[in-house]
Amino acid sequence: MAALLELTGVSKSFGGMKAVDNVSFAVAEGSICGLIGPNGAGKTTVVNLISGYLRPTAGNIRVAGTDVVGLRPHRLAHVGVARTYQNLQLFDESTVLENVLIGRHMAFRGKRWQLGRTRRREEIEQHEKARHLIERVGLSNVVDVDVAELSYGMRRRVEIARAMATEPKLLLLDEPTAGMTRAESDDVGALIQTVNAEGVTVLLVDHNVRLVTEICHRVVVLDWGQVLTEDGPTEVWQDDRVKAAYLGTKEHKFAHLEAPDAGR
Amino acid sequence: MFDWMNPLQHFQLDTALILTLLVVSVHLTFRVGIFSLAPLGFAAVGGYTAALIATKTDQPFLVGMVAAPLLAGAIGALFAPPILRLRGIYMALGTLALSQAILVLIRISDATNGPNGIAGIPAKVDTEYLLAILLVTFVLLQLSHRSYFGRAAKAVRLDERTAEGLGINLFRVRFASFTVAAAVAGLAGALEAHRTTVISPGQYGFGALIIVFTYVLLGGNGHWSGPILVTWGMTLLRDKLEFAGSNWEEIIYGALLVVIMLVAPNGLSDRSLYRKPRRWLRSLRSRHKPDTAAPAAPAEVSS
């Protein structure tokens, strides 16, 4: 299958610190790819690079065949990239419906000057689509409630619904189950799988080993800003380097100090 | 229609109506998170455009009334790109510089009669005229508030990075808002010129801007009606009540500002202020219509 997302030699430095160092991997169209690694490995930086919030210092990023380096985030949304945020970024003063409707913003392109009945029909259509998405994430009983009033798990789902509202080709989920109970994260896992079944490619960043193992088709392991390995979701845990990165060994902990040009 | 008012009351009413238009202009920029100190500069552009067309040419009054907002809007559009690149206090400084540059130009130019201003502008604007313009403005504001653009504006104000990630063109939303706000301020300036028949660069000073800002902040960003109701309420308080003119006026006015800021730190149209009443309404509605798919009871929602 063709690669929907392709990173080639992507690096990002902040000052003298290399947060992401020569990262290359590809995500096949229609798959769920896990991106894991210990804290500070550079996972969120990679997500920010793909979604256009950061510009790589070197390397190339292609989404659906388009070179996206240097595009502003709103252009990337038009290319088909949607994301959620590690620390929830909902519009707190708004209801669930309003949040998801903002995700439908792009649907109004080219229909700016409609007035009267056509405009009304367009609004109704977008409202229906938004309500349908809210129903799919299981929040139809709180459609008109301010998101600030919702529980943490519910807010995470609103964010997923809002990202889905942009009708993306590639969905970047930055720790969608952080702070969730087991039952809640299982629900989110099932949701990700149904979304994926509709043809949306997913890049999932998460610390939840069980979730990643269960739903991902491939897993990329990141450590110190570099790709440690890429493998199937169960095979990846057999790798000694992955075990070392997660559990730590004496050698690993100090490896970056002994080889300054490779560390961060 | 307003013959029952005495001339002072009539004058105060007209002043409040034009002030409302300036408040709308500032609200339009605040709504998308632009902190602009330029509205009075644009009002000056509008006022002088209308005044010059009325006194130096024999064009009809309406030509000036159309040209004023167009020119103010054009100047806004011209300077929006550099100003919108700035952030926070620097954006405020940029808009202040623009406003001051406009006023200095007016003050030193011969065409505008320098610091003396322009007199003898025909008095063409009456209360009915102002009310009609405001009515149209309110309808447009409400249409925009409910449209996809209103939603995008709110998203941009609340969190510009997230809004961008959802495909909203940050620059376009802000550019449109800044330009329209400039045009509205220009219209207010033109109306003011045709009402008082005399304008001078001194009247576009900082004092008037502070009052407008106070009203917009007290009214909040949630809905355009907030700043407008505050404008009217405050005007009534200042001009109508018995303590007007006495030493008590400033004290009561100040105390009121403090109380409102304590009760509603984000302004009176802040959504979170009405959470409880809305919840109550929702439960009331679901009780009356048991056949509809049951909306959430508040107890299930709060966590």
C-alpha cells in the first residue's frame, strides 16, 4: 500500500538541542501506526512538525504526495491533516456542538456568499453532520452543554469528534487516552478502530502499551529524538533496545553522554 | 418622533447612538482578539472625508456618507498586514502609531484646515437616521454572529493555534474584521461630523477611546449585545440620574465599574456567567417535553 505520510531525514533543533534527529518513517495509507517512546523522546515534536506548528530544520515531510514543509497549519488542514492535542485544546466557552461545528469550517469554502434559504440549508446540513459525529463518539446527550462542564474523558472525545469533523485523511492523536481509566481508553481504542475502518489513516502517540499493541498495525519507537526501531505491535517489545529505552539500563542512560554528536 | 425630548436630552441621545457605532467597531476587533487603539483615527478619516466632501464640493450628502467608510476601510486594509503581524502590546502600539499619524497629518495639512478644523458642515443627521443605521448594523452583526464566520472569529479569539489547525485562515479572519471595524469607525466619524457640524483634530483624543474601551470590556466578547447594552445603560446612568453632575457621579460610576468587573471579570456577555440559568432552562424544557429524546439532566453532566 502507498504511504500516506512520509518523513525523510526530518530534524528539529531548539537552539543547540536536537529534539528530533534525522527521523525517517512512513505510514501506509489506511493503517494505524503507533508512535511510542519514553518521555522526552520527541513524539509530540514529531506531531507538531507534521501538523505544521513547527518547521523542521532539515528533512522532508510528505502527506498524500504533497510536500508540506513550510505550510501553515490551516493549509495542512486543507491537505487533510487533523490532530488532537496532548493537553486538551477545546474552545472552553463553547458547547460540544459549537466545538465540532468549528471543525466543519472548511466545508463552507466557496459558499461564502450564500444568503437566505441556501445559507440556511447549508447550516442545517453542517449541524446534522456535526450532530452525527457527536453521536458517534457517544456524546449525544450533552450536545448543547459547555465543554468546560464535561468530564476529562468526555472532553477527549469532543476533541476527536472535532478533528474528525475536518474530514481528514490523516489523523494525528497525541496521547488520546492520557489520564483515562481502562474502560474509557478501551472505548477510545474502539473509536479509533471504527474511524480507521472508514479509511482514515491514524498516527497514534500513546503511553498505553496495551492499547498500542491491540490496535496498531505498525509501531515506530522513538528515543532521544531518533527512530530506535519500527516493527509490528507485538514484535517491537521483543527488541532489547526498546526494553532498554523503557526500562533503562546503565549503559543506555549514559549513552548520550558518551557520544555527544548523537545525543540531545 | 423625538419632539418630546428637550434639546439636551436629544443631543445626549444622538451622542450615545454614535458612540454605539464606535463600540461596535471596537467589539469587531476584540471579537477576533485584535487589541486596536486605532478606531478614533479611522473615525477622524471618516469625519474629515465627509466634512471635506460636504464643504468643498457640491456632491450630495450621501456621497460623503459612502466615501467616508470606504476610505477608512481602505486605510485599515492597507495597514492591516503589518499590524496583524504584531502580537499583544506591540500590536496595540502599532495601531496607536497609525492613529496618531493620521491625526498629525490632519493637524499639519492645509487641506484639512490644520488644528482649527472644519466648520459649517451641513447638519443632515437626525435621530431617525442614526436609529436606522444602527438597526441595519445590529441585523448584520447578528447574521455574522450566527454564521460560520462568527464561529471562526470566536475560535480565533479563544485559541488561535487550535483554530488554525482546524483549517481557519487566521490572517483572513483578522484582516476582514480589522477592515470592517475601520469602516464602521469611519461611518461613525462621518455621522458625527454631519451632526455637530464642526470637527477638529482635538476631538479624536484618548479620553473618548478610554470610554469606548470601558464599555466594550464591561460588555464582554460573548455577544455583541453586551457592549451595546452597557453603553446605553452607562449613558442613562451618567446623564439621567439625580446625581449627574454632582461629586457623586464619578464615585458611583467608579464603584459600578469595580462591581461589574468583580461579578463578571470577562464582561457581562461572558458565557460562563449564564451557565446556571441555562442549565435550569434546559431542565425546565426537558420537563415540559418528555417525549423528545431526553437531554442530559445536569447531574449526569457535571463531573
